[in-house]
Amino acid sequence: MHITVRLSGSLAEQLGNRLVVELGPGARVCDLLEALAADGALGERACDGLAVVAGGSIVTHDRVLADGDRLDVLVPAAGG
């Protein structure tokens, strides 16, 4: 199945603003994040701090994905 992902922050700098990730049936948000990590864009534990948004709401990392889903992956930001 194909998942369209919009990235922010350092992820967008490394991978581009949008990409399509191909995952197997029954894949979850955590599988998507692992696929992004496999591209070398994330550290091993970096997935824990990411927020994933679908349909305007933050979703859990165990949410099952469906073909054609559109997700935003948000990188935490700090400032002062």
C-alpha cells in the first residue's frame, strides 16, 4: 500500500517535503517511522519524539494504516 507523507523540520531537509512510502498490508504508523529511520534520516530512538497527524488529529504509533492514507510527521521544535 502507498502512504503519502508530508515531513517537517530536519526530516524535510533530509528527505524532502513530501514522499510516498510503500508498506505491506496491516502496517502501522510505527512501521512507517521505521521505514523513515531505515533511510538514515532518524536516529534509533528519534521516532519516539515524533508526532504523526492524520485528518487533523494526532494518531498513536500503533494505528493501522490504509492504502492512500495521508500523514504529517512533525518533528519537535524547541526555542526560547
